Amino acid sequence: MSASLENTLEAPQIVQIKRSSQNQPYPPPVIDIKAAEDCSVVDRYGRKISFPSLYKKRKAILIFVRHFLCYTCKEYVEDLAKIPQKYLEDAGVRLIVIGQSIHDHIQGFCALAGYTHEIYTDPTRNVYKSLQMKQGETFHQAVRSPHIKSSTLTGIFKSMWNAMKSPVFDFQGDPGQQGGALIIGPGGKLHFGHLDLNRFDHAPINLLLQLAGVKTVDFSNKPEVIDI
């Protein structure tokens, strides 16, 4: 699903970034940023951070993932990790991943995905719930993310292997909770929103970068960079 993108001259307009398997546009989601104003997230050291502080002073791309054992989330974040920090700094944009596990799993997940940008968790899922991110999956309505490399069968085995290496009773996130992507700030101004329908329904990263004014990246095996 996709929502509003700020028109540079007028009021925000509705933009459909993907179509369903039936080639029908998704209805735009209703995203009320004010509903999450009192929420907080947790950093890798267990410190609570006000959710609005993430986008108060600078524009931010916020990526909400399902859970840290999900292979589709890992592969998506692996591509986020390929974005040079300099591109973000030049555009004055923060890139932030938010998961729903306890903070103890941040370091392990970042090491697994090679991710070095900002990351927080929302173990209570208050932000997810406030922004009305989906519970459950709708498999037939969304186009598969271009950032997912593994087949479903291979991906399931990868997720099981990662689970076997983790403490059995540690909370890594609700498998039924879907994520999404926002471009927001400075302040509480929402420029773009996408709510995932299922584990494959990620917003294309280069689209997010382009809409946020950041240089896009070649996510193939080739080293060259694609400029806007």
C-alpha cells in the first residue's frame, strides 16, 4: 500500500507505488502520525527514545520490519546497508530501521545484515499499532519485493536456521505483524507512506531514496551508482 507524497508546489498528492497481482491500484492507507506522538522506541543500549525525536529536526526515512528472524526483512535490510552514508549526509536525511524485538537482538541482526545505519526497536509495538500497520498477511494482493533474493522455501530454511542459533525464549517479534515505510519530517509532516500487505510487499528502496532527495543506488552485483 502507498500513501501521500508532498507536492513541491501544492498540497500533498496521492501516489500509488505498486499494483496488486490483479493490476489494480491499492487504496492509499490512512496514516495518522500524531497518533504515535506519545510513543517511544529503544536503542541498542536499552535507552528509550521519543519516537517524534527521530524526525523532529531532519527528514527521515523510517523502515519498519516484521521481525528479526524474517528472511525477507533481512534481505531488504541488506540492501538498505548498501546505501552510502555520504548520500544520506549530503541530502540531510536520516535512514532508520525499526524492529519489534527486544533491543538485545539489534547487534546480532545488524551483524547478520551488514547494516550500520540507525536502528531502534519497538518491543511493545505501540508505534506499529498507532500507525495501524497490518496484522496478518494478504498474499495474493501484492507484487513481490525486488529486494528479496531467496525463494520462499530457501528463505524459510534460512529463518529456521537463524531461529535455531538464537535463544529459544527470546522475543524477536510477532510473525503476524507487518511493517512499512515512511518519509517524514522535519517536524511531523508526512511526505510519503507505505504499509506492507505481507512479507514480500516492501517499498522499493530507490523510490524511497528518490522521493527523499537522496542519490539512488545500483542494487545489482555491479558496483556502479545510478544518479537521479
